[in-house]
Amino acid sequence: MQAVKEKVKDGVSAAKAKTKITRAKAEEKAEAATARSHAERELAHERGKAKVAAAKMELHQDKALHREEAIEHRIHKHGATGCLGCHGHARHNKHGVAAAPAPPPGAGAYYPPTAGAGHY
């Protein structure tokens, strides 16, 4: 369902971007038509290109925001602390003991004990 929402939001953003691009091109043509010199026409063209680029950049940012929202939803939906098995039950190892929880973020890597302090 989240993927559908993401696609719909992307579609809406794309439609808005196309509208802005079309409006920018129309303004560019109108400004170029009223320009009195070649330099003014070039300036109108540059402004039009800048507006089109800004609309495309905004579309890209909107899509990135939609992806971020979808990922955030998935994280909160499935829990941020470790994996859960079927039906919300904690996963167990082959001996029936619950798996150790994941270390907190930024806690550093886990290294096994040094020689001499082994299990056997």
C-alpha cells in the first residue's frame, strides 16, 4: 500500500513540475517577444532555463522526500530494534533461546573475547 501512495505522490509532483515547466516556457516566450534587443532575448532564454531547472530540481527533491517517508513508514511499521519472526514473535535460535538483541546504534563493533577466555 505504501508503494502505491509513493507512486501517487510522485505522479502529483510530476504533474506540478510539468505545469511549472510549461508556465516557465510560456513566460520565456512572452518575455522574448517583448524584448527589444538580442541581449534581452538571451537573458529571457537564460531565465527560462533557470526556471525549468528549478522545477526539475523541486521534482527531484519531492521524490526523495516521498522515498524518505516510505522508508520511515517501513521502519516504524516493522520496528527499529531487530527482526521479528512470523506473527510478531521474537526469533529464537536452534536451541529455543531468544536471539540476543541488536546493539544500540553507535555502540561500536563487537569483538570476541581474547584468547584464553574462550568457551571451551
